[in-house]
Amino acid sequence: MEARTHALLTEYKLAPPLLARFENGLLYRFAPGRQWVDALPMDSSEELARKDKLVKALHRSLADLGQTQYQNSKNFVLGHCDLLSGNVIIPENPDISQAELNQQISFIDYEFAMPCPAAFDIANHFSEWGGFECDYTLLPTQAVRRAFIEQYLQSYTLHAEKGRSPVVVSAEALSDEVNTYRGIPGLYWGLHALIEIKITHVDFDWASYAERRLAEYWAWRGEVDGTRAEEGREMPLRERRWTRGT
């Protein structure tokens, strides 16, 4: 998967030429420049400290997820990775049935699309239910998430490419995978928002948005490693909503 993706990007001059492929990795031409983490704000000692903290968090998360079965390329799909409500277009046609309407739903804005674990794309979609305001009371409960995942698996099997055996996974297993990824969108979009502060001309409060999204990651991390409970702090609203059954 990585080699095919790299070769395709090279074709469009978005990656350096691939020179060799080994059992444990790839060799491609050196690309001079800076890493994306260097685009994070670093104008003060506080921002430098935050950058170091976030880089460590990223490396820790990648290491944790890399030890799971979900990073197997067989579990990868072409993820949209930005399925907020504004990118799901439902036509207005009161004269057709719900089933027919479902066939006409469209998706737009694929600039963040990439091969990724299906569980990440779904977890990210669920996190977008709160909108830019991060209203966590709107996040789907366990029952709603389970119904969505069951429909997702049915649709995936229905639309699998001819001649390709669809990945066999139960709704329970995929729900567990999504739960594993539930804190990662906060880190992903928090880092994105911090970089946008430096490079964008869009009139949006990226700084506040970054803090809200990163808080989601730290809240999730506090539940995973047990530090929140050990310190006697109240469970954050987002985590409470995630654990709600119905």
C-alpha cells in the first residue's frame, strides 16, 4: 500500500522518486526541506514547549496504534477524513422514498482523503457531529454508533469491487476499533488548526479551535491511561457522552 501510494504521488511530482523497495521499508531520493511539525507556532518558549509536548503525543499515539491489528493495510480504505455535515449533501426531493433518497447522497471536499484504517475515518466522522463549536451533547451514543457501523458494513460488502473479497469484520469488532481511535481526531485536527494559524488567510479563530480539539485528545488519553480517575477529576463531557448507551 505505501509503495503504490508513493509511486502514484511521484507520478504527479508530489513525492521524491522511489529508488528501491525492501522487505522492511522503502528507499527514495532525499527531499530537502523542513518537517511539517516545524510549521507549528514556535514564537515563544510556551509555544516551543507545546510543540515538543505535541510531537511526543503524536509519536506515542502512532506507537500505540502501530501495535494493534488496525494498522494492517488490509484494513485500510480510502477515507474521506473530513466528513462533517457540510460535506454530506442530501438532495431535497419530497417526492421520492427514503431508500431512493439514500442513493442520491453525495460527498464533497476530498482534499483530506487518504488511505487509512476505516475505524479512524468513522471515529473522525462521529467527532464531527459536534460541529465547529464542538458541542459534545450532539455526539452519537453507543446505540447510534452501532447502528451506523452496521449500515456501514452492509454498504461496504454491497459495493466491494468485483473479484475482491470484502474484509470480514463484525459490527462489534469495528465498534471496538472505532473506540480505540476516538481520541485521535482531536490530536489530528488540533495540530492542523495550529498550523493554519501560521499559514492561512481564512477568517476563523483557529487558536480557540485548536485548544478545543486538543482538549479532546488529552481527555481521551486521561481515560485510556487512568490518570483522570487517579487524580479524582470529573470525566469530561465528551467522554461521558461517548460512554452513553442510548
